[in-house]
Amino acid sequence: MCKLCNGTYVDKGGSGSLRFVQPCPNCGPMPEAVWKKRQADFRKRFEEAKRLVGKEVS
């Protein structure tokens, strides 16, 4: 696991009021397969939350 991004593929840095978010220079951008799996997991949790609430959530 990358010590810079801790496996998130995102490098967050800066100081004071200047902050930046960019792809990790060691790992590169997130691979398509990883992104699709995370997106599918998010959508599954979102649909479950909408079902529990019992109404449309936007």
C-alpha cells in the first residue's frame, strides 16, 4: 500500500488556506475496475438507504 495516499489513489496536500487534491504521483489515477466497484458499492448502499427511508431521496 502506498504511504502517500494510503490506497485511496488521491494525494491531498498544501498548507494554510492553499489545499490541493490530485491523483497520487506514486499510484497514478484510480484504475477503472476499482472505480466501478466502489461506484457499485455506493449505489447499493444508497438504494438500501432509500428503501429504509421509504421515500424518494435526491
